[in-house]
Amino acid sequence: MTGGARLDGSVEVVGAKNSVLKLMAAALLASGETLLGNLPAISDVGIMHQLLERLGCEVVETDEDTTDRVRIIVPERPRDEAPYELVRKIRGSICVLGPLLARTGRARVALPGGDAIGSRPLDMHFAGLERMGAEISVEHGYIVAEATELRGASIWLDFPSVGATENLLTAAVLAKGTTVIDNAAREPEIVDLCRMLVSMGSTIEGIGTSTLQITGVEALHGTSHDAVADRIVAGTWAMAAVATRGDVLVRGANAAHLEIALDKLVRAGADVDVRGDGFRITMDRRPKSFDVVTLPYPGLATDLQPQAIALLSVADGTAMITENLFEARFMFCDEIARMGADVRTDGHHAVVRGKDRLSGAPVRATDIRAGVGLVIAGLVADGVTEVAEVHHIDRGYVRIENSLRGLGAQVERVDVEG
């Protein structure tokens, strides 16, 4: 890409990667047909599609555009093994553990892969399921979970883990009795999953709060559900607009899910106009620096941290970044430093001293958000920036180069042999 363009125009945000994968897994909880809409055409969805087929489901794509609908037809008894060759590709595949255990009484799921952003232990998943009566072991790289009968239990999470909340929630909806999950994650994607489960016949109280009470039922039924909009993609476009001093209408987004992030951008000097179908963000000057602290929702998402650093690299002033969730997220800083960014890290803190411009350079995406952070950096850099390993970006963004060109950026995807 060649830097220097001011992003101007509109982009459409579709379903959230961090929700869609969990909704697809939740379809396993009921035999018959479930129809999911607003699914983004990203590689992670394709991998989950393959995983569901390996579990015995029929998955039929009913559209070919970026907001496609998928029909998932689940057998009376799904297969109970999620193989390594698929699970290793996406961390989100661990979300089949709860539904498989609830439906079949057994699950054999390969230890997951995904982004290289640091340790994400599964202890809370295991401890909660064990309180519900499951026996869990790790054998030859696979999680093996068995339960003659899942029973309701009171579970306290040491940390509001999204993944643990999802697995415990999807196991509890078919457990005997009532399960209470305290210190549950409150992300919009959790709310989205709860709403789908309720539409399938679940009984869940406290949706959107830190305490979920789930009363198990005998069986669930298929449903039709549209995924919540992707707040991380929406926040990415907002930060790109401010970094390039642009004017971008982000359609399909829910500004309420980005309250803190948008407030930071207003402090940086941007104008934010919230609308019924999204928001418009306008910037006509060099942004001012602001500090960032990543926290579980409703705090600022760790998935927006690299994008924020890219913006702050060309802001006026010095910013402190505190990363509270993933210790390896700052791997991104080594790459953006190749473009001239003044970023110094120390443990889970980073200091960013803004410069007038960055300098184009060859860099490498190490995960989804690092990759898109480097794209933002390339937009505000002199000369040409080459971002390698863009398959990471494809896991969370639908053909991002097309959207960027639609906003006036000079960018193209190049296939490189070897």
C-alpha cells in the first residue's frame, strides 16, 4: 500500500467474528435446522463450517455475499471429536466443548490454536464443567470431557473470561437444575449468544450482567438468528479514519458497544455523529494523544489495542498503553517500530511518542489485530508498506483491501510465491 490517502466514504460492518463462531457451535445443542444470518465471509467462518461437517452436521450456504446466511442441519447425535487439523487453526473452536458435552455426554476436542498473543489457559473452562459433574482430562493433545449427567452448579469465575462463560453457558442450558455463573463476561457477543439460546428454548436470567442464571431444559430446538455487528471491525474503521484525518460513515455498527473507544477518539479531536444505522467519524487535524487501558467489556477491548497504537504513533503527544489481558500483544510493537514508530515496551506497559509521519517498510502480521494495525500504520506512512502474512487479517476482515480502495486508499493484494 502507498500511504498518504485520507479515508473518505462509507463502509459496512457485518456480523462479529467473536460471536458468529460461537453461534455456529451453539447450533449443535439442537437437532434439526438452525439458520444463521449476517455471517462475515472470513476464513474463520469457513473453518468452523468444516468443523461442524466433521461433527456430522450439514452446512449449507444460502448466499454468496459478505452478509451470507448459513443453514446448519444437526443430526440426532453429533459426532463428539473435534480434530486437531481444524481446531489448531482457530482458538474459537474450543467453544464446541460445552455443546458437545451437553448433547452427547462426551467431547474430545483438540487443544486449540489461533493467534500468537499470549497464554489463554483453559483452567476456568475445566473447573466450571467439573462442578457441573464432568470428568476432564488432557490426553495426547486432546481435551477429553465426559459426563453421565450434567447438573446445575454455582460457579465463580476468577476472571470474566469470554470463552469460559460461553462453554459453561452452552453446557448449562441442557443440564439438570439451575446453574449460576458469577463474574461472567458481559461482552455484546455473550449477550448475542444468550439471545440465540433463548430463541432455542433456553431459560436464562441476567443477560448482559455479570451474573447469569440458567435453568436447564430437556431439549432445545433449532432457530433463526442474525449475528450482532462486529464492534472490533467498526472500531478499526473509526481509528483508521482518525489516523488518516478522514471522514468515514461506518454503517451497520452499534456505537453503544464502542462507548469508551469512541470517547477516546473524541478526546483526540474527532467528531462522532451517532446514527440509527451506525456512526460517522470525521477528523480534520492531527489527533491528540490519549492513554489506553485494555479491560474486559465494557472497558476498551484488547482487540483494539494495536489499532490504537498505530493511531497514537502519529498523534501529537505521548501516550501510555496498559495491556491487561494478553502479555504477548506487544509483539506488534516490534513490527511498527520498523516503520519508525517510537514505541517502548516494559512488561504490560508501552509508551508511544507520536511523530508527524511514519515510513513505509516491509512488515509482518503476527495476528489478526496486529495485521490490521500495521495496515493503519501503512496508511499514514510515507512511501510503500508491504504487510506479509495477510492470512491473519483474513481471519477477521472481509477482503479489507476492497473496503480500503472504496475509501480512497492505494492498496492491493499481491500473491507472493514461496
